[in-house]
Amino acid sequence: MLQHVPTTVEHIRAELGKVIVGQDEVVEQVLVALLAEGHALLEGVPGTAKTLLVKTLARIVGADFSRIQFTPDLMPSDITGTNVFNTATASFSLRRGPVFTDVLLADEINRTPPKTQAALLEAMEERQVTIDGELYRLSPLFTVFATENPIEYEGTYPLPEAQLDRFLLKILVGYPTADEEARVVGNWDSGFNARRLEQVDIRPLAEPDALVHCRAEIQSARMEPGVQKYLVEVVRRTREHPSVAYGASPRASVALLLCSKALAAMRGRDFATPDDVRDIARAALRHRINLRAEAELDGATTDAVITDILNMVEVPR
């Protein structure tokens, strides 16, 4: 029985609505990642409120927030931290990096070299970091929201497949509609300023452990064997599609399961349906599929391939 998820999600949506205009699907997918204990990659052109969304979300859930601006000269120790020698005590002490937080915004993650990108791999998968051979646990709420710009390729380093696979979802952030953009302009004309977020009356969650309770409810939710079989078949078809060079791994099947259960809970159910699987499949799979070069030349996209697969696989009744 769901007690915390619907009310918590309703509160978060209402508070986000004070700052974020529209972007309902993006907000839904960001919440799926947060509730399913996963990380999310947000891809969109500059100025579409990706950073503002994550900052506001952290304030609402009462989470510590850190931001890293990824640049070509960023070093791994700039992310994880390093041991610093203290001359007064003649000993080393740990200077913690921004990864020691609850919500980490990795801004323009593809602007830093693979060596530095890899510094996040252990943190994202194990929620721990190793510094000079010593292991340090990260916050149980540790979540990475990374942004990347899809139109500027000069001076960027595409994320390797191993890094992409650590993200539960890849969320596409598009332009607002004409009405939504008019509302944005109207809000700024009325005095709203994204650089002064502390002036916005944002109400944090009343219960400090609300996220912990929500995650426990989602873990206890179930998916019927028939829906599980459907989910697995969708993922396996990505490995057989003629436009795909290599498809999604079993980790993608697990990711799709977790996301479907989180989405179902957000919709007030403690069981996932094929519709939940279909609705989150593109965000869960688009970054785990590599298309053949000739398919890309013909105009194929990962989302189009996933849609084709969803149309081919028989939905259980």
C-alpha cells in the first residue's frame, strides 16, 4: 500500500511549478530517477532550465547540493577530493571534494577528458570513492544529475559507454511551447530571478525521511511475471534490430524494471503495467543503444528504433 509516494510527488511537483514552467515529462523523468535511486543525464540546449530544475529539486527535498562545472583542465581530485599535508600536525587530512553531497550537478559533463569523467564511475555505481587507497562512503541519497549540450561538439569528449550505462535515464530537455515561453517571460517581468532562488517561497518536504520512505515503498512494489517477460523482450529486441550495432545489456533490463516501478508508484499504484514500461522505455534505453553507421546516415535515431521495437513486441493482456 502506497502511503508516501503520491503525496510526496504531488508536493514536489507543486513546488517545482513555482519555478519551472511546463516541462512536465522532464520533471516526471527526473523524479523517476530520484525515487528509483538512479542517476540522470539531461541533454538540451543552453537556457532550458536544466540547472535550475536540479537546484530547485534539491531545495524541495532538503538535500545537500553541489555543482561542478566540468572543463578540459578539471582533474579527478577536483571531484573526489585529496589528502592535504598539515604542517602544524605533521599529518595528512582529507579535503573532501564536491562528490561528498546528496545531489550533485555535473554541469556539461562532456567537456572534461575521460580520465576525469571516470572519477565519477565508482561514486555513481558504488556510492563510494577511493582516495589514496582508502574507501569513503557517500551519502545514501547521493544522486548525479549531469547535463550536456547536444549542439556544441568542439572541445567535447563524448561519454564512453561504461559511463553512459551508469545513468539510469537519459532525459531530453526541449524548447518550451509558445505559451510556456510567454509565461517564463511574464514571470521574469513580475520579478522572478533564477539567480536569486532563495527569494522564492519554496516549501521543503515536511518529513525529512520522506525520500527514504518513498524508495522503500517502490522497492516493495511488484511486477507480474507476464510484464517482466514483456520488459525483457523489449530489451532483447534492441540487440536484434537491423539498425543497431549493439543493443542494451541486462543492466538496462534492471533499469527499466526499477523505472517502471517508480513511475507506477508516482501514478498511485504498487504494481507496474506494460504502459509504465512503454512510457519510460525511451529514456531508459536511448543511451544504451549504438546505431549502425549506415542507419544513422539514413536518418535513424535511437528513439525511433525503440518506438519501432515497442510497436513490434506483443503487449501482454
